Amino acid sequence: MAGLSGLASTLAFAALPRPIPDAAPRVKMAFTSPGVVQVKDATLLLSPGAQIRDTHNRIVLPSHVSGEHVVRMLVDRNGQVHRVWMLTPEEALAPLPKPAR
């Protein structure tokens, strides 16, 4: 019984939307080499404390990510990529939040 209640709480948690800031735009990002990403025609550096979250919301090391992904991202004051959320196919198709006025 305890195992079933743990599974139920895990499934309920998985159904919650991830807390991605509304200000984070959706882009296609290519992880080309360690510490560097390509967004549109721009080559951007990852910030020293960059945090990348996979589709299961786990933090992953930049060196373990390769290829092109649909993501939402935030940059820091220096123009470096600071936070990245790799999107599931459903998240990638979902409408973006409306900007606050």
C-alpha cells in the first residue's frame, strides 16, 4: 500500500507544470561545444553558474547535452545563458504565457 501511495504522489507531481519564468523565450538551441550554445545566428556563452534542466526537470551538466533542442532560456546581465529548460514535445507546442502589462 505504501508503494502505491508513493507512486500516486509521484504521478501527481509529474502532472504539475514546471515553474518556468514567463520572461523565458522559447528558442531552438544547439549545444555545439562545452560552454557554448547556438541560438538563431548568435553564438552565446553559458554563464559560470548556468543551470540546464532536462525534460524531467533534472539538472544536467552542459557537457552531457548535445544536439539541437527546443528550450526556454534566460540570460544574465552579461548576455550569457544562465537558465535553460529543455522542453517536452507538449511544452514546445503549448502557447507561451501572455506578457504582463
